[in-house]
Amino acid sequence: MTTGTDVRQPAHAYLGHPRDAVRETFERAFFAVELERLLAEAPGGRVLDLGCADGLVRELGGARVKEYLGVDLHPPADESQGTFLAHDLGEGLGPVGGKPFDLYFASFGVASHLAPHELVRLCRELAEHARPGSLVALEALGLFSLEWPALWETAPGPARMLPYRLSAETWVHPWAPSELEAIFADAGITTLRGVDRSIQAGPKVGEGRYWPGLPPVRASLNDLLAGTDEGVGAVEALRALEAPLPPLPAHPAAGMHHALLARRQELVRAERGLSPQRLARAVWALEPGTGGGFGHGLLAVGRVGRRPSGRSAVG
Ligand SMILES: C[S@@+](CC[C@H](N)C(=O)[O-])C[C@H]1O[C@@H](n2cnc3c(N)ncnc32)[C@H](O)[C@@H]1O
């Protein structure tokens, strides 16, 4: 599963990318919950944050994180916020020291910012570095997200690489749960679960770049969180939440997205009296807690097994 496409990320694509209210309100809370569960499941508190940006995992983990190392192409300069390493994960795990971590974590789709062969190598190297029992939780972009129906039937590799705009253009490669499970298995990591994030309101859902006619649900939730409760803003926000979906490919994912829309339409009809923020929270609460790769993000969680004889730990 190599791509031949050079997906080395342009250095500036990740810098200065604005954060919206949905991220700061709902998506941070999603990772706070998942991280709390993971830290309880992998006690010890030694955490490696892959693609750490400004160290969200350290911030969310708080005192439960005893030792923290963040790795990123662009780690923060301020070491008072933690220990950071500037490294390209496309070249492997990198010089993270010999001591295993209890948890190897990557939030906000980092796994999809690597080419397939780079992700395979990273998983192998981190499983070699880990101790038996360490947890691995890597978030990729979900293949069956409503944002990119044109990818649903594609095979891993070049046909699935998606041009993707952050602060500048870069490339991403979404994944299905079964594919991540196979990459984990190859590395000696047993998959425990997948968790979908942001099924209704992926950041690219209303932009029209990958599929025409999708309602701008995320923009609506951002408007509602900002307190839009009258005038054109409120009308537009409600319209987008109730809008029908455009024709989608005949694929099981379409049924899931239609069923979720039907629940959202019912909620919006029944709860017009709610304040904008409450309505936004009620819509977000409809997220079904699946792990099928239907969300913008797909958090793949696995546990490192015993090393087969003949494979040695990285020392
Ligand atoms: C979508 S952001 C996620 C940031 C962070 N995990 C968070 O939760 O805020 C992706 C991050 O991965 C980093 N990244 C992308 N490709 C990388 C690579 N090949 N090696 C190291 N870091 C990389 C970017 O610099 C960026 O900070």
C-alpha cells in the first residue's frame, strides 16, 4: 500500500489554521472524554503525542499525564508547556528515547496526514517501541464521512489522496476501520475499538469542494454557538440543519447519513423554542457513537501485544 505520491506536508499548511467554535466546544470535549478513558485503561501516565501541534493532549490530560513528549513538524517553541520534538513522522517514530510510553496518541486526524506506507511504518515502529499492554490511539479521517462520498468505494493508495486546505493546500488519506485494523495487526497491535467523531459536521461538509449540495451543518452550528437567534442568520442556520442531502452513491454509508439527517430534522422541528446554544448542543448530542468510519475523524484504539520472538525492542 504505497502511494508514489509525495505527501510530505508543506510546512506552512498547519500553521495559523483558525479554530472554530465547534472545535473548541464539541471536538475538544470529545477528545477530553476519549483521553480520560485511555489514560484509565493504560495507567502509568507516560504519553507520546504524535502530531502534537500546541500540545492539546497534555492540556486535556492535566495531572493524569505524568510524563509527556509531543512530536510535530512544528512543535511549540515554549518548552515550559512540555517537552517537544521537531520530527517528520513520515520518516518513522523518530528519536523519542528508549523508554516505552503507556499511551501513543494522535488527535485530530494526524494519521491521515501520512501516506499509507508511512503510517504502516510508524505503527510498526511504535509497536516495537512500546511495552506489551501499551495503548495506541491514532485518529485518521473517516473514509465514509459525508464530506467525500466520491472516495467511499476507492482502494487505499493514490486514488484516495484528497487535496485538503488548512492554512495552505496539503494532502490527506482517509481510512476505513477494517483497513486501520489490518495496519495495526501487521504491527502487532490488537484493535479494541474505533470511535467516530463529527459525523454531521465535518469541517469540509458544506464547502462543495468534494461533493456538491451538502448542507453547511458545521457553519450552522458555529452560528448557533455564537448566539444567532434572530434575523437571516437564524433562518439560514435552521435551514441548513433541516436541508435534504443531495443524491449520494448507493453505499451503506448513505443510509447511515440519511438516518442521522432524519433524526436531526425531527429534533429541529420539535425544539424550535430552544436557545441557539442549546439547539447546537442538542444537535451535537445526536452523534450516534459509532465506529464505522462515518465521521470526519475515526479514532482507532488498540493494545500492543507480546512481541513475537525474533523481534527486539528499540533500545
Ligand atoms: C490536524 S493537526 C492536529 C494537531 C493536534 N494533534 C491537535 O490535536 O491539536 C495535524 C498536526 O500534525 C502535524 N503533522 C502533519 N504531518 C506531520 C508529519 N509528517 N510529522 C510530524 N507532524 C506532522 C502538523 O504539523 C499538525 O500540527
